[in-house]
Amino acid sequence: MKGLKKITSYILITFVLLITVISLLGIWEIISLEDVMRKIFTSLFIIFVASVIVLFIFSVIIRDSSDDKN
């Protein structure tokens, strides 16, 4: 469990650094920020929806299977 937390924290740090770099490039008008931010938020929304579905599956279906064994 401790290893999972460490991996998750590194992934979140990487996301924050990546979004920071993209934002700085947009501020300096090196890249078009509107297109990039729209794609980032759309991708994050898709990941969020997929995570909600997986959480539902784990909490309802798999949990019920383990309760039946007890």
C-alpha cells in the first residue's frame, strides 16, 4: 500500500509539472493555449469518468462477491 501511494504521488507531481510547463508555454505564446487546455480538460474528464466506473465496479460488484463468501 505504501508503494502505491508513492507511485500515485509521483504521477500527480508529473501531471502538475506537465500542466505548468504547458501553461508557461501558452503564456509566452509559444503554443496555442486554448486548444491544448481544451484537450487536457477533455482527457482528464474521460479519465475521471473511467475511474468512477472502475470504482463502482470494485465497490459494488467485487465487494458483494467477497461478502457472499463470508
